Amino acid sequence: MTDAAFQSYLDQWLASDPQQRVALGFLDPALRNGHVALAAFEREIVGAAYGISEAQVAAVKLNWWAEELSGARASGGRHPLTRMLFNQPQADVLPLELWIAPVLAAMGQLEEGTAADFPAQVAATSILHGALARLETAWWFGVGADPGWATVVATHAHLLGSLAMVDEHSEVERLALPMARMARFGLTRAGLRTDNPARRDAVKAQSGDIAAALRQAAPPSAPLSLFRAMTLRQARRRAELAARAVDPLAVLKQPQAVGGPSTALFAWRAARNFRRTR
């Protein structure tokens, strides 16, 4: 591994989630690279699960990751992210199944179709994102930490991100809007591609359900990593704005910003909570 190779994955992760630049400043420098490597690894798995149009190609990539993770403890890993992860003390205590579970979950959903309704969509999405949340929570807080709230946040934040691309992904097998929502507003795949009252109402309703899930109180025993806390703050705000907007999709498509003083204050508080919870 070279510094440049690891830096390229860090840059890609930050480009996809610019607000995390603020969070990095509040992390212990000794822990920073390991936490970033895990976040970038999660992005790689999610990208393979949803970002590759050919299921067979995605399966090949995910199979490679399964083999890489299975042997990384002994070999140290071949991939820049694996090398960084398995050079951290957490890697010695996390069981192998925590590493492999997200890869297996990603494989299992490669050919899934559109969910019947919103609860079914949440349940299906939480299989992969719950596995990622369990790994992340154990990495940040220890194997016994409760990943329940992280699963809720990861699942609904992903659904919100998918909703932002509902017009661009109208031809994929798994739509961002469940079938019941499409039927309720009389939407077809063709109707997803252009702005119209039915699409606006459907996106507002979906955003409202996501916002409601993210507004619930976090269980006191369920911690969030600093990065996941930043995701919660932004996703909840965007979902609430979209649910009230005249053009909700335009709100969801607005570029993410690094953030100002309020973001920095939130990151500082979230980092303080992390240090207290450990």
C-alpha cells in the first residue's frame, strides 16, 4: 500500500460526503485512518451492490472482497483499505463474520426487484445496511455495542439517497419508490423521468416517511459513530425539507455542502459523545 493509494479512497469518500471533512478535524489522529478506511470500505460495498448494472459483474467484485476479507487477518490484505483496516487494533477482536456479513448481504440483494410497500422496502434495505451498521458499531464502540439505531439511520439515509435519483434510475429493476406508492399516485416508470404532480406527491410522501423514521428518539444504549451522526443530521434535514417542498426532488438533488459553524459545532458535540461512550 502507498499513501497515494489510500488517499485516493479517502478523496472519493469525501467527494461523496463532503460534510465529513468537518468531522475529520475532531477525530483522534491516531484513530482517524482506521475510521476513514472503514467508511471508504462501506462505500465500496454499497457501490458494488447498487452501482454496477450487471449483476454478474457486481458478484465478481463482491466475491473478491469476500476472499480478501477472509484472508486479511493472516496476510494483512492486498487492497489499500484492507491493509489499513487490518493494521488497526480493532481488527484483532472483530469476528470474521462481522466482516463477511455485509458482502454476503450485498450479494443476496443483487437481483431484488421493487419492494411492495415502504415497510417491505425498509426491511429489504436494512439487510445490507444493518450488516454495515453492525460492523461499524463494533469497530467504533466494541463488539457488544447496540447497532440498532445505526441500522435505522443507515437504512433510511440510503433510501433518501436513492430517492434523489428516482428520475435517473427509472429503468432499473429496483425502483426508489415502492409499488404501493407508485400505485397510490398513479405513477409509471415513464412518469418518474419527468416533473409532474404525481411524482412530486409521491416523492414528498416518501420523504415524509423517511423523515419520520429519522426523527424518532435514539435509544440511549444505541450509539452512533461520528460519521453516522453527521449522516443522520443531514439526512433528517433534507428529508424534512423535501417533505414540505413544492418540488421535493429539486431539494434532494441540491449538492451537499461541507457546512458552516453549525456543522462544526455538531461535529464537535458528536465527537465528544463518542469519546464518552467508548
